[in-house]
Amino acid sequence: MNEGNSDMNNVEQAPEAQIQTKRGFSIIWVVPIIALLIGGGLAFKAMSEKGPIITITFETADGLVAGKTQIKFKDVEVGKVTQIDLSGDESGVVVTAEMNKNAKPYLRDKTNFWVVRAKIMAGEISGLGTLLSGAYIGCNPSKEGQKTKLFTGLEKAPLVTVGMPGHHFILQSKDLGSLDRGAPIYYRGIKVGQVVDYDFNHERDGVDIKLFVEAPFHDKVHENTRFWNASGVDFTMDATGVKLDTQSLISIMLGGLSFDIPKGQTPGALAEEAKIFKLFKDRASIDERIYTVKR
């Protein structure tokens, strides 16, 4: 009987089980998690808004500053230079730039880049705004051509932008004379184009002058059209007396060209893009015998 009581006492004296309720989510983690979510969101936003990275090769980095120099189109920033390095062969510099996101469709091999610096020389005054703001990289975007992120920069700004309506033509001359890039082209006294470039042709030992005639005046250039040098003042004397022929003060100072149909000639068919013409020395000489230049 005593043994039974002893066993009962032992049972009664056994420790009670401690039941712990599971802790809920601690508020201490709220702030770090919110911070993590905000940081992740900002990082994703920055990555999604990040524009494409391109490289442009130039002969020199004169006036360019990493982290400062802008890339502009129509005076609107479309990118910024982030890094400048020497090219592998040290013949030039490689400029790395981050473009705006919306510039991506225009990163094609027909797009041009060039450095805009202050320039004051005979016949050309440009980029004076860069004297205060510093040089920037100009851009002539195009949706034509192959996609690329590697560009070779131009050393001079293009006089004709991509997509500008009109036609290019080539004049063959013995020498360049007083002509230069940007020299005006006139049709009956109206400026309708300009000289865009020139090269020496070693095969024929002369100069090829490349010009652009703007629309709608490019339709005034026909197969029998003749171009002549309108620079300076031309004096001619015949039975009717002395004739004075000049275009404008600009053409006298900078050089210029004019074109028209010779007297008594039919215009012929419209001239095709890149047609080659002979350059005559003056207005009077275009009425001489017609020459045909074969391509």
C-alpha cells in the first residue's frame, strides 16, 4: 500500500512540460527587407534605362574630356564620353561613349560622328560656341546600313547630312583653282548647292570635285548641262562691246560654281546621281564644242 502511495507521489512530483509558442515574424527585419527591395528596384531601373555603349576612333582627342564631353544632334545631348584611350597601334584615340537609350535604332554604319571645335579660317567660321562650353562630338544619325557599335569619326563635319534631298555630281578639272569645301553652287544667280569634297585623280592627273545640288534644283541638271568656275570677275569683248560677268561677292572671295544649258542646246535627259561633268573655266567657254566625259 505504501509502495502505491510512493509511486503516486513520484508521478505528482514530475516536472510539467514547458510549451513554447512559435515566435512570429520579427519587425526588426522589415527595414532591411524594404531597403533591399528599394535598392534592387533602383538598380533594375538604372540598368533598364542604361543606353548602349559605343566606341569612336579619332585621330586626336584634342578638346575631349571623359565624363564631360557630350555627343549632340541638333544641339540636343544624345550621349556622353565615358573613357578615352590610345588605339592599339597608337595612331589615334578610341573614345568610349554611352548613348541615350532612344539612340539605339540609329547605331548603324551610315551614322557619322565628328568633333566640333572652334574654327576660324578663310571662308569658314564655325564652332564659336565651343570657346566657352568646350568641344563636343556632333552626330548625323541614320537608320540605314548595318547595325554596329564601332565607328570611325570624321575629321570634318559633313556638309550634306544623310537623307538630304538632292543629287551628288562630280566635276573633272585640271586643278582646284580657288575652290574649297563649302564653295557655293549657283543656278541663274540662286545658291542651290555647294562643293562637298575633292580628290586628286592620279589616273588622269587632275582633280575630281564632288558637289551636291539640293532638291528641287537637282532636276535642273541635265545631260547637256555645263558647269563653269564662277569665281572672280569675267571680262569679254565682242562686236557688241564689253561684257562683265560675276556671281556674288562670296564667290569672288571663296570661289564658286555655276551651271546652265549652253545656248542653242537642248537640255537632254535628267542627269543621274554621281554623273561626271567637265568643269569649264568661265561662262563664255560653255558655248564651245560639247565634250562628253565617260565614266
